[in-house]
Amino acid sequence: MPRPTNMETKTRFGVLICNRLNKMGKNQKDLAQESGLSPFYVSEILNGKHNPSVRAVYNISRVTGISIEELTKALLDES
């Protein structure tokens, strides 16, 4: 089975985060504020237009409660 492209992988990453934010009653703006990331950067990550830094993955994990391992698997398509 062919491995998905990076865009597809990042899209899954964004969907994972957006689903969690929705369950928490939060949005991208809340994530940006609580994680210390810029709203533009968060939008770029969630829309698959930018790879998140290690620090961004850590901060997103802290805010959403999604483990770093789960976020990394979504990025690398190992799930």
C-alpha cells in the first residue's frame, strides 16, 4: 500500500486536533492563545500547510491532552 503524501498526513494531524478542540468546546484561537503559538501558525498547521515544530507539538499536546506519541503518529502516519 503506498504511503500517503505529507499533505495527507498533516491533514490527519489537523483533523485529530480539531476534533479534540471541538469536544473541549474550544477553537483554533483558543489553542493559539493557550499554547503560546500565533493564530496564523496554528491555522497553517491545522490546514496542512506547515509542519509543526517540536515545541509546537509539545504545546498542542499540553493544551489538548492528546499525547505527544499520538500526535507524532498522526504526523508520521503510523497509526
